[in-house]
Amino acid sequence: MAKAGSISIATHGKASRPMTDEWALLRKLASRENIRFEPARLPTRKWQTLASGIRLSYLDWPDNGPVALFLHGGALTAHTFDLVCLEISDCYHCVALELRGHGDSDRANDSSIGTLVDDIAAFADTQDWSSFHLVGMSLGGCVAGHFAATNPGRLRTLAFIDVGPKVNFESTAPMRQFFDHVRSGQSVEQLVDSAIASSRSADRDKIQYRFQRNLKTTPAGVAWKMDRRRPADFEHILGKLSELAGLARTISCPVLIVKGGGSAVLTEENADAFARAFPNGRWQIIADASHNVQEDKPKDLVNLLRGHFACDGPG
């Protein structure tokens, strides 16, 4: 039965390395969130070329236990989970993968959900993972759900962050419009100023960190680190999301749906209905979190994930 509640509380990879300016803002954010920051716990950037020829980029955090794979949302990168992985990597081997067309992964003509699922399966095979925890936010949640349905027995647990079969797509219009209106010649600081101006509750440091990680410098100025050669096929993505309602009954591992308390993307009613569709599903609200729960309330999300991962038993 679905359960709901509310939280209001707010060979590579193991070697020690010096703290550089690259991580200075993360250190500041970690301190604010009461998350322990140690240079030795920072991730290593790695790449994996799949049999299909696609090269995927990922952040590999120090190996401290069972594997937890994190999939970001559309227009984001693996760094969106930095605070979460920094906190939970004390007991888990966190890997944050960048989907094709995002971050430092290769661009490709085919970025359909089915192809992204195939990428995840091929990537997991290259890592020799017999089973692992899977966490997907927004677009990453759609991919994670379809992976779980087509790869029975591969997952220890599954978690969806602010996404389900029924979403309020119109509520994402301001975000999508913001991404579409980056002009050549703009700086990161100018974009941060624009984001702050459009949201009174925006956290400047967190937006600064997100943009530092999601933007790249080009001769014409900054640009998003994602494939924008063609418009995103939202009709396809929404269609694949709707399929999750029927696929849920085939997914036997423990499932957690996390809703951002301040997000209009997923309603409480739809989160509850989605959780009830699984043989072993539940849902939880994290208060004062937007659609980007992992950035807004990383410690609250970690607390939920620790309990959720433990549903699979010790270790």
C-alpha cells in the first residue's frame, strides 16, 4: 500500500586530491546544508564507450558499498546530484551518469527513451553490476522506470524524483523558456542575475553552482551543455511517462516516489496513485523543495534514500 508523509527538516576515486577552485562553491554549499565535505570524497570524471559507439560521461564517487546510480533530468548534468552523493557516498558507491546529449556525454541523432534505456543497460554491463539502486529525476525518472520494467531483477530499489505517469507539463514552461532564451555573448553571472530576477525565492549560490556545471564557454559566449540541434521531443517523453502507469505492476523491487512540496509538476494525488500501482511502492513529500529536489533539499532527500535503500536489506 502506498504511504505518504511530509518532511520539514530541511583503481580511480579513492585517491586523496587537493581541493581546487572547481569545488570551492560546492564546499560552501555543503557547509550550509550541514553536509560533510572532504577532498578525498570528491568524484572522478570518467568516460565509458559503449558497444554502440556512444561515449558516456559520468562522475564516479569513492566506492563505499552497494552501487547507487543517479540519472539527472532534462537540461541538467550529473552535477545536479553532487550534494546528495557527497552525503550518501559514505555508505554507497554513487555513480552519476550523464545521458547522451547532456553534459560531457556524446551527442546523438537518437535520444529516444528506449535508446536511453539501452544505454543504461549497456553501461551497467560494462561496470559488471549484478544489481544496483537506481534513482531518476524528471527525464531520468522516465528512463529509470522503463529500465526497471525491461530489466527485471537488475534493481535493488528504484526511486523517482518529482515525476510520474501524469505530470503538469505546463508548469515547466518558465524553465523551458529560460533555457531557450540564452543569448550569445551572455555570461554566467548575467544568467544567474536573470534567474534571480524571475524567482524571489531563488538561492543565488545554488543557481551559480548549477549554471557553472551546466554551461560551457564557446567563442560566441556561454551555451548549455546539452544537444540543442533539434527541439526536444516532449510528446514522445510524455507518452513514455504515461506508459509507466501500466508498467508499474511488473516492477517488484521497492519503489519510492519523492515529490517536491513546492513543485507543481507532480500533484499529491498523482504521486499517491503512481505509488499504489507498484507491488511495493510508497511516496513522500519533501517540504519547500521545487522540481529540483536534489538541489533544494539534498539532506532531506538523502535521509529518504537511506531508508529506501535499506528496504532491500543489509548492505
